[in-house]
Amino acid sequence: MTRRKFIQKLIKAGSAILVGTSWLAKKAAPRKFVRAVRLGKYPGPVRPLRDISEQGKWSG
């Protein structure tokens, strides 16, 4: 194998590794936080989520 072919194979392997790691990093990254948009038709205020371990006011 010539030096030129060896360097080409190294470049191909390196680029494949970079593409694979960027793909994995994108998959493993936490999702973006999406804010609730107040719709014009919605009759009440949009409130933040609460602790789900507490019992709600209207729950049985």
C-alpha cells in the first residue's frame, strides 16, 4: 500500500468516526425546552407544571 492510499484510508476512517460521534451526540443530547404559547382562544391563564407527587385540589 502506498503512502497516499494509506493517508486516504486514514482520512476516510477519521471522517466516518467524526460523523458517527456527531450523530450519537445529537441523539444523546437532552431535548430542547419548549415554552407553552398562549392561544387566543384559551380562556384561562397558562400556569407552570407543579410537583406531581402532591395531591391536587380537585382529585378524589
